[in-house]
Amino acid sequence: MTLPFFLASRFVAGETLSDSLPVVDALNQDGLHVALDKLGEHVHDRGEAEAARDTYIDLVRTLAARDGSAHLRNRISIKLSMMGQLLDEDFCEDNLRQLLEVAAEEDVFVRLDMEGSALTQSTLNIFEAVYPDYPNHVGPVLQAMLKRTDRDVDRMCELGVSVRLCKGAYAEPSENAYQDMPQIRDRYLDYMERLLRHTDYSGIATHDDTLIEATQAFADRHDIGPDAFEFQMLYGLRRETQREMAQDGYNMLVYVPYGTEWFPYFSRRLREKKENVWFVLRSLFKG
């Protein structure tokens, strides 16, 4: 069954880039940074992987050319599994390097999304291979729920890398990931403190008020200015909070996905919060 896009439109800016750019402009006008993500994952064809690379390159050039966003840290977010990670890591790395060459020329940062735990080590291997050549234009995502993240945070702090820290949205087995939310929050807070102290401009990606307030308090106690890091939230969630935090002087980035392959992303959003399910159900029965 093909589901209609309007079900996902709360969380996905559009099915095409042209549909999504007005969303980017509107967020920028509110003083919000944007990470634009072309949805898709798990490509198993070399031609499709190269096409994804070229799409990402076009996306970098499009963002760099946008008027009115020069003072904002707009960027793109990518999945390495779109560029051949599941086919051959060397092939994927070569595609990533071609993308990063353009990103460096245009001064656009590329965030490497983290997928399921089966790809975590591969993603970090590829990241570390390219990072020395593009230290200002690439950084990974780490998920607080994964048990391995403690040592991964240590490594990123050693390198001084910009990290996007999130709780994690993938269903993971208990041998790989913490299942208890208080424990995940505890791990998140520990990692947040280490990243803020030892990395440059990391992203604290959360909608959780407990974590937001703890981050603000920690930064205040340690004289970490609001321009030394950023908060990050998803498009379609807590819109007023995003604007209010930007008005309060915090860097706020909104993760904006688009594309026709929206169903896996949409499904993860529904699994995360029951409020998201109720929003979709209300939309079904309107008018």
C-alpha cells in the first residue's frame, strides 16, 4: 500500500528539493540554522550510490548559493549507506571525498548520520579516514543509547571533532544498547558534558527539557558561551521552542528531511513519541 505524503508532512519538508527550499528560507528568517537531509538509505547499486553522491554535491552548491543565510551555519546531513557503504567501504570513502571537496570549496559542513549499530564502526572508520583532510567540514553523529558510545565519545574528544549527540532512534538489542530511558538520559548528560568541554561546536540534539536545561546549566557553570555549541531539533517538533531558544541567544539548528523515501524516517518518528501518532491520526479524520 502506498501511503499519502500528507501523513508525513509534519516531519518531512517536501518530496522534492524545490518544495523544501521555502521551508529552509522560512527557518532561516526566524534565525534558525538548518541541516538539510535527502532521505534514503541502504543503497545496493553502484550507479544509485554515485547518483546519491551527485545529489549531495548539488545540495551543497544549492545551499551555498542561497541568499540571506551567510551568517547561519546551514549544512547537509547524509547517510553513508546512500553512497555505497554496504557495497564497498573504499568506494564509499571515494564518493565521500568527492562530496567533501565541494563542501570545502563552498564552506558547507557535512554531518555523517549514524544509522543502526551494525554500521556504527564502518561509519566511524570512514569518518576517521577523511577527517584529517577535511577537519572543518565533516563530523559524525553519536547515539547515547549505544553501549559503545562511551569510548567513541573519548575518541571524538581526543580529536576535538564536532559531534551531533542524540539519544538514538533505531530499535537496538539489549546487548548493544541501553533500553531504560533514565539510564539513556544519564549517559546522554555525561557525554554532553565531555563534548562541550573537549570538542568544538558540537550539537546537542534533543527535545527533552531535562537535557536542554541541564546543558544550559552546565554551560553557564563552566563559562561555555552559547556560540560554542548548538541545540538541534527535528523539523515539525517544538516549533515555538525552537524560535524562543534562538531569540534567547542560543544557536538552534533544525534538521529538515525531504524526499520521496520518507517512510522509514516517518516510522521512526512515530515510534519515538505517542504524541506523534496522535497527530497523524487527527490528520486522517480531519474534514
